Amino acid sequence: MSDVVEVEPMPAGRVGAWLATLDPGYFALVMATGIVSIGGRLLGHPVLADVLLVLTAVGFLVLLAAYLARAVRFPRRTLASLAAPSSAVAYFTVVAATDVLGDGLLAHGLWPVSLALWCLALLVWTVLTYGLLSSIVLAGHRPELREMTGVWLIWVVGTQSIAVLATGLAPVLPWPGAADALDVVAVAFWSIGVVLYLVLVVIIFLRLFTVETVPAEMGPAYWILMGATAISVAAAAGILALSAAAPVPLIADVHDFVAGAAVVLWSFGSWFIPALVLFGLWRHLVRRHSLAYEPGLWSVVFPLGMYAVASVTLGRVLDLGFLRDLAAWWVWLGAAAWLAVAALMVAAIVRGLRRRSLPAAGTSM
């Protein structure tokens, strides 16, 4: 008996076709916009931060409506994308985007909204995590080694985003005991994320070293290797900041380990940046792969912005001035990348609209 899900036929309408083919990882747009906003706020650029935060909220609401509409109108397509592990893992962008938006709203005192978003992200993370494990282990939907690309590290990013927002919420919640509970959650999710990263990165490096790579596969998703280390560092910095503000036994016990691990992760992520640049040059200059817009390009912007946030937060809690100095200019690299990808996206939308309007214009002559 076949377990392949038969999908609905492609609709003729423009909106319907877009919904039918909606990328499972499109919430990376929200992640990228939100993290550059947070970096701007941390580094003293409030106008940049507020403008991008508004765009983050708008993007979140639009994509949330689109995902829900796709699930209602194209349930078999949605189920098929959730059944295939290599596409299902991209849905962890929903978790990370929700937490990034919640973190951005904390700066404006909207902790009730941030708490609601954190609870939503935790629920989605739980469903996706155990659904993915069940799909692979119990249902036998095992991905091939070639499918183990950087996209899988979105799982780590989503996990660590739970820890990051927990560290942000802990000091502002008014309920006794809430901070201690969130401290435990933050440490637990940071730990899960680090172990998950170690497991997945070994598999991904094995894939890179043993499977022939073609330009189409050497895509922007590999930047998530660095983005996953960066958000792990940011989560660690949040835990260390909690330790300095209101030390509790658990935080005090893990302080030195978390600090050391954060430095190791930051160093590894930094070491990998030149390799990612070389991968991109090989893909586009040597193998002439088109630099056209694709939703995955937001997976380049997010790590760049996240690296700035990780550097400034770790630099502050460990009093490392060179990290703060690095973040001060790196945040503009993230902003420039965001602007470039946004321009490519707008240009792609305009070209698509023009192509669809040409036949109608031709018949009216």
C-alpha cells in the first residue's frame, strides 16, 4: 500500500497558484527582518529597529494568513509537505519567526503579546518536533543523505529561539516563580539545541564530504550552519545575563559551562563564514548559477543579522569589547543584505505581474 499523498491539481488563478506552491520555509523572511530589527535596537539604531519591527509584524500576519489559507484550500499539498521530512523541517521557521517577533515586541513593553507568541511557538515546536521524529522513525519516511542540507538546522534555530525569548520574558513577568520556571526552560532548550546541532552538523558535513554537490543544492540554506551557532550563542548570552541579574541555583551551576560553550560556538560559526562565502562564489561565479530571487535567500540574511546580535550580547555579558565593536558594523552588513534580498523580491514580483499582464494587453490591441 502506497503512503504517497495525492495532491490537488494546480489552480489557474495567480493567488491560488502562489498558495499551492508556498515555500514551507517562507517565514525565514520574518526571521530575517525581525533579527535585523533587534540588532539595530541593541546597537543604538531605533529608527531602523522600529521600521523593520513593523515590517516584521506585517510579514508575520500576512504569511500566517497565507499558511492557514493553504492548509484549508490545499490540505493534501500541506499534508504532503509535512509528511516529507526535508520539507517538514522548514516549518520550524514558523517557530523561530514567532519568537523573533515576540522578542522585538518586548522592547516596547508588550510582554503579554510576547508571552502569547512564545506559548504559540512552544506549541508549534512540540507538534513539529515529535511529528518529525514520528514521521522518520515510525512511518519510515527516512531522508536520503543528499537531502540533509543546511535546511535541517532550522530545527536548531527554532529550538534556540524558544530559549532566547524565555530569557527575555523571565525578568519582566509579574508572577512569582515565573522567572525561575523560565530560567529552567531556557537552559533546557539551549541544551537541547546544542546537542541537536552537534548531531545534525556531523550528518551535514558527512553529506558535504561524501556526496557530489551540484550548484542547485549548494543554496543559501547552508548559511543556517552559521545562523544556528549564532542563535545558540545569543541564547547562552541571555542565560548568562539572567545569572548576573538574579542568580538562581541552576543558572549558577551551569554558568561556566554555558560561557565556555558560547565562546566555542561563536568561534566555530565565525570560522565557517569564509567557507560559506566560497560556496557562494563557486555556485554563482564558477558554475554560473543564476542569482535570481528565491525565498531561501532570507536564510542568508537571518544568519548575518543573528551574528551581530550574538556578538553584541555575548560581548556585553563577558565584557569582550572586540565582539561589541564587530557587531557595531556587522549589523549594517545584515541590513544591507536585507535590503538587497528585498529588492530582488520586489523585482521578481514586478516581473511576474508584467508577464501575466502581457497576454491581456496583447488581445486588446
